[in-house]
Amino acid sequence: MAEDFYALLGVARSATAEELKKSYRKRARELHPDANPGNAEAESKFKEVSRAYEVLSDPEKKARYDQFGEAGVGGGGAGGDPFGGGAGGFGDIFEAFFGGGGSPFGGGGQRGPSGPPRGQDVEAVADISFVDAVFGCNNEVKVRTAVRCEDCSGSGAAKGTSATTCTECNGAGQVRRVRQSMLGQMVTMAACGRCSGMGQIIASPCNSCRGEGRKIKEVAYTVDVPAGIDSGQTLRLTGKGAVGVRGGGAGDLYVHVRVADHETFRREDDDLVTDVVVSIAQAALGTQLTLGTLDGDEELVIPAGTQHGREFVLKGRGVTRLTNGGRSRGRGDLRAYVAVEVPTKLSKEESELLLQYAKKRGEHVVEEGSKLKSKIKSAFL
């Protein structure tokens, strides 16, 4: 009797879709033929685990399996390779690493009744500077993905040969199966076991790609990062993901943006925020200083009597506004907040001047050498 699908994946029957995917990826990495060369037992177990995940990751198939067991989902499956990636080749390993139950972004690896499947979606991270996020930039990202085999032009067949139509499914990639169950006769469509759902047979596989029509390679792409992008946002490059087997279309590349901090500015929505440090005298008497912005220096007038925390707004000196459609439109503001800096160390002369100032204003302060000041010091020693 075949091993229970849940037991094969090492999860409980109440496992969530995310738990199923996580467990499958772990098991697939452990058992994949590339990680266990020449180990027939591991290869067989890998196919069983792949079959189990194919069923349990599909809500409809999972419901049938939970009710009728393996008989409800077509028995032993489609030739041991539910992903159509060839005999233990790149199709399997891409499903293991990029998500066997479909891409988290949708569409990866799906196909119709026949023909080569679309390649998987791929993810990458783009680290950009704060300034580049404000104004936009071109950023290079490198991804290790599946690219079309140049030796066979993606066909999977050796030079001078070509694929032939599968005689078992007549090129449909699927076969019709009739089974008897407790509910009566059940008719199902399953991937052809002979051609793994491809509809074609390659008698002489390409030596370079082992009949896959694609190879793993590191590829660099230049990403047009729009002005106003922020950390956590994702850019989609259509058709820059992994190519499908034997001429299948390419998936998409999803680039997750990560923006570095700035030593002077911080971002609040589309505004830039910074602090302007002034002394007590400058705040009281007023001053004019140079404020460095991302667009260049600006002269900022601090009026006499400016209080700590006062806000000065420079219109249009903030972050470019990025619309939902990915277009940049206008800019936010630069908000500068005054931070009055109190000196921590004073010379004797400075202390005397401040003391005279306090006395003229009738303000009570602790004088140097007073008993109260000694008590304050001892309390913190």
C-alpha cells in the first residue's frame, strides 16, 4: 500500500498551504537526484514526495484525496513528474526552490493541456541608496536562473535531430483514464506518462542541457527604478524569469527594493524630514544658516525667539510622488525642525555671563559652589 501523502511530507492533515510548501521544499532538497547521484531509492522517494505535494497543494485534489484516498486522485500520478520538467531535471529543482504550488505572484509554471510549461517566476533584491530612491536610478541585479540552451536553441534535441509527436497521447500531453470507484465510473485526464505531458518525445537529447532546452546560469539585468520608490516595494520585469523547458515561455522577475538610510534625512510618506541644530543664542537672537538639501544648499532664516521644535517647510524639496500606476508625479516637501542645543560644558566666563542674564530676567538658577549644586552632584554619584 502506498505511503500516506501527509506522512511523505511529514505534516499533519490540518497543515496549512504554507506549511505544506515549506515541508515539500525541505524534502525536495534532501531527496532530489542532483543531491543524491546514483541513489535509486532517493530518486523514487523524491517522485513520491513530488506527487504528494502536487495533490495536497491543489484544494480540489486534496479534498478528493482526503475523502477517497489515492484512488480519488488518479492513483500513481503522471509518470512520476507532476511538473513536466523532464526526468529529474531542471523542472523538478525549479519547483523545489521557487514553489511547487505555483508562484507566490501567480502564473509560474502553469500550462494548458499540452505543450511546454511556462517558466517559473524569479525573485531578486535591489539595494539602492536613499538619494537614488528619491530621484530614481538604473540598478543592476544578478539572478541565478534558467536560460535557453544555445546549443539546441531551446528545443532539447541534439543538433540535426528534432522532437517527435508522442504516440501514446498523440501530442495532446494528456491521456484519458477511466477508473471504477465506489461512486461508479470516474473519467479523469492526466498528464501523459510517456512524454511527461509535453506531447513530444526527444529520442536524442541535447548533451549540453540533457534534453531540458535550458540551463542554469547567472544573468544580470538592469532595472529601471522609478523616482519615489520605497523599501518593501516590488518591481516586475515581465519575461525576465526562468524560461520553460523545451521552448516554454519565460516567467517574470520580481525585484524587491531595499533602500539604505540617510545620515541627514528621514522619510515620512513623500516628505523629507531633517533637524536643524541651533544654539540658545541663535534661537533667541535669530540667525541665517545654510541648509543642505538633496537639491543643493538653501538659505534658511531663523527668526529671533524661535522655539525648539519649530517647523520650517521647503515646498517641493521632498520625495517624488509615485502613483499606483508606477509613474512619478510632483514631489513632497522638506520639513526642517529646529533643535535648540543646550551646552553641556561652560567656561567660567560663559557661566558668569549666563548668570548675569538670568538675574536680569529674575530667573532662579544654581550658582557654582552653592550647597544645592553640591547636593545635586552627590545624588548622582
